Amino acid sequence: MAEQAAPTRSLPSWAALAAAVTAGAMIGLQGRINGELATRTGSPLEAAAASFVVGLVMLAVVMP
């Protein structure tokens, strides 16, 4: 007998749309946040490094 594949779970359409809209808004907001951080730190390089580290930590927490 052939083995049956396990059923997959899909994301509801409304949740996928909400995630896409939220991600799009966050991409636009990221530039503003980086600009403000560069102004406050006085260094675009430090702002980029801080942004990268925060993003890396968040990914490590969300995707262990």
C-alpha cells in the first residue's frame, strides 16, 4: 500500500493579507527609523549596525 502524505495546514486568506499589509507598512517605516537613529547616534554606520543587530535578535527569537 502507498503511504498517504500528512495533511498540510494553510494560513487563512485574511491572516495572509493582514501579514502582507503589516510587512509592507514596516518596510516603509524602517527607513524613517534608521534615519532618526542615524541622527541621534551621529553615525549612519552605527545606526545600520544597531538596526541589523536588533533584526537579527528578533529573528533568532521568532525562528529558534
